[in-house]
Amino acid sequence: MKNSSFRLSEIVDRLGGRIIGNPGTEVFQVATLEKAGQGQIAFLANAKYRKQLEASRAAAVIVAEADAELTGLPRIVADDPYSYFAKLSALLNPLPVVPPGIHPTAVIGVGAVIAPDAHIGAHVSVGAAARIGAGTVVMAGCVIGERTTVGAQGQLYPNVTIYHDCVIGRNVIVHSGAVIGADGFGIAMDEGCWLKIPQIGRVVIGDQVEIGANTTIDRGALDDTVIEEGVKLDNQIQIAHNVRIGAHTAIAGCVGIAGSATIGRYCRIGGAAAILGHLQIADNVEIASFTLIGKSITEAGSYAGIFPFSKNDEWRNTAVHLRHLGELAKRVKTMEQEIRSLKGEQV
Amino acid sequence: MKNSSFRLSEIVDRLGGRIIGNPGTEVFQVATLEKAGQGQIAFLANAKYRKQLEASRAAAVIVAEADAELTGLPRIVADDPYSYFAKLSALLNPLPVVPPGIHPTAVIGVGAVIAPDAHIGAHVSVGAAARIGAGTVVMAGCVIGERTTVGAQGQLYPNVTIYHDCVIGRNVIVHSGAVIGADGFGIAMDEGCWLKIPQIGRVVIGDQVEIGANTTIDRGALDDTVIEEGVKLDNQIQIAHNVRIGAHTAIAGCVGIAGSATIGRYCRIGGAAAILGHLQIADNVEIASFTLIGKSITEAGSYAGIFPFSKNDEWRNTAVHLRHLGELAKRVKTMEQEIRSLKGEQV
Amino acid sequence: MKNSSFRLSEIVDRLGGRIIGNPGTEVFQVATLEKAGQGQIAFLANAKYRKQLEASRAAAVIVAEADAELTGLPRIVADDPYSYFAKLSALLNPLPVVPPGIHPTAVIGVGAVIAPDAHIGAHVSVGAAARIGAGTVVMAGCVIGERTTVGAQGQLYPNVTIYHDCVIGRNVIVHSGAVIGADGFGIAMDEGCWLKIPQIGRVVIGDQVEIGANTTIDRGALDDTVIEEGVKLDNQIQIAHNVRIGAHTAIAGCVGIAGSATIGRYCRIGGAAAILGHLQIADNVEIASFTLIGKSITEAGSYAGIFPFSKNDEWRNTAVHLRHLGELAKRVKTMEQEIRSLKGEQV
């Protein structure tokens, strides 16, 4: 399991940047400034961790130009140490090679097309006429519905479920427990009972999307639910039917997005936020954690709406006054009139 | 996969309503007003979509009596276009016929009783003495616990887990990843450690219930957790032990309901709301999304409690003042006294 | 399925306490005061249920010293009736004995070590070099990653997924649908696309931990995510990478904890609360349900921040005034100056 080692000189040949110090320094793993030791390379993305850089016993570090002289350690100077570190970590930690082939316990439906170099794990079910792309890894216990397509170089972790007729792009990662293509929540009241509205749309997911553990993405009611390329979804996100999420938007865990909401490109949505249905959110909108978005946002920017927490007693006191805020506002208005009157002004 | 076509005359024979225009018009699918084309029928449920009706290229539409003359397209006039559309869509999109039988990879416990026309999919486990009703479909990877009963005509999507000794009614739909009957969160502190309280109740689910993907319903601590008939649960809902949900209540995604809460009939609970434990909610209560219900609601009506979102800076400003709301109220009181004093009134 | 019966005298021999009434009274099951009947023992943990004690038809009850004379029923007097009840329920309701052995449909990777008395259920996958401890039960459909260790006497309910290289302690219970060790949400923006940061840490879980259904615990980015001994996690909790949760902390359902947050020991976190990343929460902190913790808490105590709910109209009115709270505060300040001026004070 030990990673291969790379010399700093080999690293900059592949990823760019310039070396200060011994270019023959070998590293095999990334680590934090505090924990890095022999053979490990750390990074400084924020000058506030300077103290930790000083104390670091890393074999080498990645720093920005401005911080190049903060350390005497062998170092790579990069434009953006954090993304450089991401690339280097991917180089040092390649995904394990999984042997191609279909496990004998897997069940493959009639007419399903599995690329010869795909990996289909134990106890996987692939529905009739489904397609699994080149190099894609489908781990144990996954269930792929009929006529669903999973693009090339995908990675489906164990126990993922994808319903029928969905389309998953290339290089898509789906973590365990995620459910793609379940019925949207479509019901109509009729004589005291809810009628189910068949959900006949699909889920269509673009390339380079990552979907977190236990996240759910419902199929469309009539049209499709669409996740555009490069979207990154954390765990336990709920995406309702007919939502559209613009390319390269990143959404943190536990967010809920109601039906037919349209989210722009390059948005960033904090954890446990919620977005009501039939809204439009512009591109480049940032939404704070734990904020309910109850109407459309047409302008890029940062938005929030969070009740500040405090000690229980203070909170109770605030909450009581909040309940009477309308009355307080009225009393203020009355006083303003009275003061004008006292000053002899015409009220 | 192409649906069967129906003439409008055949449709009204089955579902009621009256036709204006050519009763021989054939449709095979439902669609939105915008997207509907040849062979597709759309609906107008809300007059605000009138513009889309005018531009629609649908083969036919479903309209209310009041809107009957808004279009020249062949149309069905119905009392409630939306529920009519739901019924028509169910007619045009029947669930795929699944062949009865037990997949050879399924594992069936001793004494389990599977109806001859039930479908047990690949890699399913059915516990000892469990019962699966007539026509019920249990898809790949589901696990049904010992002595659990699933009623007739049920539909369990892949990777559903139902623990032992639960009772599921007829015509129940459970989506992937749902977990029914896990232990409730029952712990008691004892000498610095939490003791687990065995959860010996069951989950009992009525007929016609639908349960969304990755929703969890815990078994009761002593008595049962009960979901009455016709309840509709969206995805990622958490229902704690000993909750009771009244018939025909509909709950949107990401809602959490704490232990021993009792929810009435015909309630509607918005997404990401939360309900504390040991509360009673009356029938016909509507709760807004993202609202915490912290005490019982005895009266039907609509309830909400959401911090309004705004641009980050404005929110911060509001939050700061909110923290000092108690002081603000005191200052207002002081001023009222001072004004009375200035006016020569007895303070 | 009928439990064994115990005489009160046998019970106090094992669990302590003293008997008032017939020590030969036999009980086989615990129940609530309302429902308990023949052979069932109930408990009174809170004097407010005294009425129910009076009406109870239980065979026996557990009461505190102070309440010992509130009933004439045979009774056990215990220091803490609730934890006594927990122990007694565990005595009366032992976990079903599961036969040791590996189900023939299970798939065991090369070099995996399964204790001879462990139970590996149907359709389980155990990765190469994984280890399953003595007496541990791994139920149907679970997937255990390569090199992951599960300690002795564990209980993994069906369809649990644990990724590679994780460490699970002794006596750990994991409920269905839980996902342990999925990648943390680590991304870096680079030329308009998100780069994935490999998540090379592990999840390390201490002894006596319980993890609820569909809860997710992400692996660390560089260092580990750590759940210390005795922690109790309810359902649908999301724990991000590099979180550390102190021993014996209990967290209710639907809570989200963002990356690198450190939670103290013996904390209690209410349902649907959320904790932002890179925070420290002291020991013995109690957090109310539905509260966002946006900064560190250094002092033990109870904290909350919840918008109080009300009828929809009242809420709207409050929300409108809340949006103008800053202006209201300014108007109050202005008036205070005017009043001072009217009173002839120097402004």
C-alpha cells in the first residue's frame, strides 16, 4: 500500500511550479504541516498557518510566491498552493486499479451492454438494456435500472441505486447509498385521497459530477431533472423532481432543493440550506448554511438568513421580544408622533 | 416502450369529463403545455399558464369548465384538471409488468410465505416467517426482516431494508434506501455511559402509503410507531420512535419528527421542517418549510417560523440588532415613561 | 418468541434495588404504565405520570425512593428508575442468537480474517484483508471495504456500507443504510473546474458507539475522522471529514456537522441542529434542536437559536419588521436624543 515516491523535480515536470531547495527531495505522500514527516509534503494555503510552517518537519512544502521565503524547507512555489496540492495528492494517491470483469454473483439483464474493461462487483444487478461505459467501476450491491446509461470512467461505490431510464455522464462518482431516479413527490388530492402522479421524466447527469453518500435525486414528473457537468454534491442532499443545477455548482451536505427550482452555474450552497420550489437562482450565488431561500435570487452575491444562537435564556428572551416585534414597532411610531407634538411640530 | 394510444372518447368513458373538439383525437402520453406535441395531452390547472396554453402544440388538453373556451385544441373539460391528469397519466403509464417468481439468487428464510404471484428480485433476503403479499414486487437488494409482513400489491424498490416484526399494509410503495424498523434513539445515562434501551415496539404502516428514498422510520420503544393509511412521505424524512402520523397527511423531503409526536390527519408539512417530540398536531395543519414546531398545535391552520434571508451584510446587521432586541424593548419602555413625564402625565 | 420470565427477587439479585410487595411476582416484559398488563413491568421516572401509575394494571413497577409509596403494586425501588428499566429491558429482551458462520452467498476477499463465531449474512461482501471480530454479526447486504477492521461483538444491520481502511471498535452497532468512510467533500477550484482532493484519511470509531440508520460519516482528508467511545448517533446524521466527536456525546437525528469541527465529551445535540466547520465545542454543551452553531462554544451550558413559529400571518408580520430592525433601532436612538433635548439635557 505504500505509494510510489516522486522527486520534486519529477513533480514540477508534471504539474509546473518552481523548486527552491534540493530538487532531488523525494516525497510519497501529502500531509498537514503539523503531521508531515519523512517523505511527506505539506502545503501553506493561508499565511495564518505560518506558525505551523515554521514548526513543520515536512520533507517539503508547497507555498505561494508571496510566502516563498517563510521557510527553509525544500519547497515548490505554485500560483495556487491548494489546487497544486490537490493535483499532487491525486498523483501520489491514484485510485486502486480494479480488475475488469463481471463478478459471478452479479446479475445482468437481457440486452445490457457492459464495456469489456468495466468492473461489475459482487451482488450487483444491472437491468435489461442498461449500458455501463468503458473503465467504469460498479462496486458491490449496486443496482442499475433498465435502460439506464452510465458513462465511461465512472465510479459507483457500494450499494448505489439508480432507477430505470436515467443518463449518467462520463467520469461521474457516486457514493454509497445515493439514490438516483426515484419518483418525485407528485400527488394530487382527489375525494379525500392522494392520487400518485406517475413520474415519467428521467434524471440526466453531466460529466465530472460527484454525488455524495445517501444523496437522493428524483426523476422528473414530465420533463427531466438535470445536473449539469462539474456539479459537486456532498452527502445527504435531496434534489426534487425537475430541479436543474447549473454547471460547476457545489452544494454542501444536507441541503434540500424543492421541485422545479433552477440553480445557476458556479453557485456555492452551504450545508443544511434549503431552496423552495419553482425558484430561479442566478449564477455565482453563494448561500450560507442553514438558510431558507424562499424566493428567486436574480443577482450574484452572498445571501444568508440564520437566527443567531446564544445561551438558552438569552435566546428565550430574544424570542419573546421577537414575537412582539410588530407591537414594538407600533409603540415606536406612536412615540415619534408624541415627540413631534411635544416639540410643537405639526403631527 | 411506446405507450398505448387512447382516443379522447375512450378516456372520458373511463375517467369522466366531456369532450370539446374531435373525440377521435388519439393521445399516448401526457406532457407539459410547452413541450407537448403530436400524440401528447397537456393540462391547464391554473389560469396563469394561459399564455402557454395559447402557444401549446399539444394534441389535446385538459381544462376546467371556466377555461373551456381559452383554446381551440381538442379538449377534455374536467372538474379538477390536475387530478384528472393524474388519473390519465396512470392510465397511459402503467407500471411495467414484472414476472412473478423468486430470483434464484434471493435467499428466503425458513417459514417465509411468498405469494405465488409476488416478484422477489435478485439478491433479496427475506427473513424467517416473513410474509410477502399477492402481486407485491420486491426489487433487487431488499432485505425483509424476520416475521415482517408486506401486504398485497406493494412495490419495494431496490435496496430497501425493513427490520423484523414490522407490518406493512396493502398497496404500499417504498423507495430505495428507505429503512423501516431500525431501533429508535433510546438511551439512558448510567454512571457516565449511555445504556441502550431495547426497542421492542414495531413499525405499523397502513394501506396506500408511499415512502420516499432514504426515509427512515424507527420502530417503537415499547409501543408501535404508526403511519396511518394514505400517508405520503417524500425522501430523507426521519420519523422517530412512537410517532403516529394520521391518515392522508403529506410530508415533504428532509422533515424530522422526534419521538412520540402525534401528527393529525390531512396535515401538510413543508420540506426541512422539524417537529419536536411528545407534541400533538391537530388535523388539517399546514406547516411551512424550514419551520421548527416546538409546541403542540391544537387548531387547524397554517404555521410558519423562518428567518427571512437577505444579502449577507443586511443579514449580519439584522442579526446583531436581534441579539440586542431585549435592550431595545427596554429603551422603548423607558422613553414611553419619559414622554409621559414630559407631557406632565403621572408616570 | 415469548421472553423468559423473571421473579422480582431474581431481578434485584442481578440488578440491585429493593422489593416492596411479593418478591415472587413474575414478569417477562417491560411496558408503559398505561399498557402494562399481566406479566409486564412498568416504570415511573417522573412524578408527573403519577396518575398513570394509579391506574396501571402492571404486574409490577420500578419507582424511585421518593415515589415508593405512590402505589400498592409489587415494586422495585431503584436509584434511577429509567436506567434500571433500561437494564431490565435488556435482560428480558436479549438480542436474538444468530448462528455463526459465513452464508454461502457472501463474498469474502483474499486475506480477510473472519472470527469463527462471527456471522456473515447473505449477499455480504467483505473486502480483501478486512477483519471481522469475535461474535460480530454482519447482516445481509452489508459491504465492508478492504483492510477495514470491525471489532468484536459488533452488530451491523442490513445494507450498511463501510469503505476501505476504516477502524470500528468493539460492541459497535450500525443501523441499515449507514455509510462510513465515504470521501469527504474536498474540492479546489482550478481554471473553472473543481478538482477533487483525494481523501486519504480514515474513519476511526471507538468502542460502544451506536450509529443510526442512513447516517453518514466521511473519511478524513489527510488525518482521520474520529468518533470516540460511547458516542450515540441517531439516524440521518451527516459527519463531515476530520470531525472529532468526544466520548459519550449523544446526537439526535438529522444533525449536520461540517468539516474539522471538534465536539467535546458528554455533549447533547438536538435534532436537525447544524455545526459549522473548524469550530470547537466544549465538553458538556447542550445544543437545542434546529439551531445553527456558527462559532466555537468554550463554556458548558445550553445553547439555542430558533425562530419561534406562529400562525402564518403573524409570522409574516414579524418577518417584515425583522427585515427593518436596523432602522427601528436607529429611530429609537434618534428619539432618545430628542427626548434628552426636550428635557433640556445636553445632547
